[in-house]
Amino acid sequence: REGGYDQHVQDRIPFYMRQCKNGNKSCVVKLLQKAMQGDVAAQWLLGSVCKNVQKDYVAAYKWWSLASYGSADTKKLDKLADGMTSAQIEEAQRLVQKWLSDRYPVAGSLSSAVLLVR
């Protein structure tokens, strides 16, 4: 998608990458706090940081899954999964389900079905 909200999120990725590489932990902590509160932009950015800076594909998959929850656009998530083992994907999906069920008990049980369909 071009322009609008998604472009704004994409434009912020380099900023957070630099902050992480420069050791600015307070910036990353704020991003994590927002992501934990359900901020979709923060979840997307955190997934990008996990993938590109930390090389933690399980965490990236988790945050991108949460950011795209309920969205039909999962291209980046699918591309990330192409480079992951089935065990990594299963772990990431387990983390997504735990995150959802901890916050939204009914949604947590529904998330299993959504993740299996993807």
C-alpha cells in the first residue's frame, strides 16, 4: 500500500533501526510498551527491528502477525515465513496466541483458527 498510514509506518522504520543500532534502549522500550498496548504501528515497527537488527525471526513473525491480525495483507509476513523453519513458525504462532489470550481470552481461542488458515 502506498501513502497514508502504512507509508507513515514504513517511513519510521529507518529511525528505529538507527536507534537500536546506536544502543538507544529507551526508544526501543517505548516502542515495546506501545506494541504491548496493541498499537499496530508499534507492533509493525518492532517486528521490523526484530528482523533487521536483532535477526530474531520468531519475534518478528510474532509482532508482524499481531500487526496484521484481521488484515488481508500478509505479504511481508509470508515472505518472512519463507525463510523460517516450521519449528520457528510454530513457536511464533504460539507466542501470538499466548499474547492474544493473555489480553483477550475469547480472541485467544479464536486466534488458533486464524493462524491455521494463514
